[in-house]
Amino acid sequence: MSETLDSGLQAKVEQSVALLKEALREYGAVTFANSLGAEDVVITDLICRHVPDIEIFSLDTGRLPEETLRLLSAIESRYETKIKVYFPESASVEKYVNEYGINAFYESQELRKACCHMRKVEPLQRALAGKKAWITGIRREQAVTRDDVAHSQWDAANGLQKINPLADWSEKEVWAYIRARDIPYNELHDQHYPSIGCAPCTRAISMGEDVRAGRWWWEDPEAKECGLHAASVTPLRFKP
């Protein structure tokens, strides 16, 4: 049974819903990139409750944790909807693995970003083809690379408007909404995984660590983006 939200959070919910409705009204061809994190299950709930005409898609990189895949199924069942899933091109994955190795992303930032490009950025570009705006769950509080995120901003890398309805939400508010609405969420969050990506690139964090410390933990914080929410990444050139 749903719980009552406090007035501050209710106001943010109303603002986020207004942003979603305005995005659909202004851009028409708008889609939500659902990574199945805590923020994204909140946005899924807002869309399904208030703006069901907005399309929802997800990226299956081929290296996702089983818990993430179970959540995808639970979300579809809960909201009686289908989430469109995009996969990396198999030929690109084969070339990368055969040339550099299955876990080459640990060896250098170039190889890590190349892996992210083929498993995330390229499928995203296919998902966004023909769209005029896309919706994400990024928040300013998440990382130093995101502290200037606006509710609506031009995404030059992808050539369309980017809507961030939870930009000013706190982590506490995200979880208050999840609990109040009893929304399905990734089981790994209960095992100290605040931010969840591919299985080999995500670990649990310790008390006091930054919420994104478990993502690409072997790299500097300033480099912890996969290319979905940063300047475009140049694809790796394979050896002849």
C-alpha cells in the first residue's frame, strides 16, 4: 500500500511529472533510457502512472548482473508494459574479445572506454535514432562529473534534448519514493551497491565512500563515465 509523501518530496514529484509531460508535449518523439538503477525505477513509476505515452528502453550490454535482468522482468510485470531492449552488435564484441581479451577493460582507460562504447554508446545511438529528446535518471549529487546537470539541456553528442527529471533529487528522496510506492528495485542495492552497471565493472562500496566509488573503481573519479552522459567517445580502432 502506498505511503504519503512529505510535502517537500511531493513538490519534487510534481515538478518531475511536469517536466515529463512538457517533454512529451514539446518534443513528441521522446524516449526514456532505463538503466534499471534506483533513479530509473522512480522515473519508470512516474511515467507509467502519469505519462504512459513515453517510450521506455534499456541497454543489455551482455555483462549485466543477473539481479538486473530479474528486475527488468519484475518491472514489466508490475506495470504491464514492455521495455524495448537494445544489445551490442555481436561482430563488434567478437572483434574486441578476440583482439584484446574478454576482460581487457581492466588494462587501460582506452580499452575500458572502447568496451563501453560498443556495449553502451553504439546501442544508445540506435535507440535514440529519430528521437527529439531523451530522458535519463542522472542526478547532480551522483558524481563530480554531474554537478552541473540541468533539468533540461542540449545533448550535443547525440544531437537532441536531454531531460533529467531527478536532477535535483537527493539519494534519500529517491529511496523515500521507492519505499512509499513499494517499487521493485535491484536486489544489489541491499548489498551496498548504490550504483550498478556491468557485473565486472561494479563492486559494493564501504561506509563513507562516494556513491559511484564502486563503478570502474580502478580509475580516477574524474574519468568515471561510459560515454552515455559525457562527450562522445572515439571508437577503438582494431589492429589490421
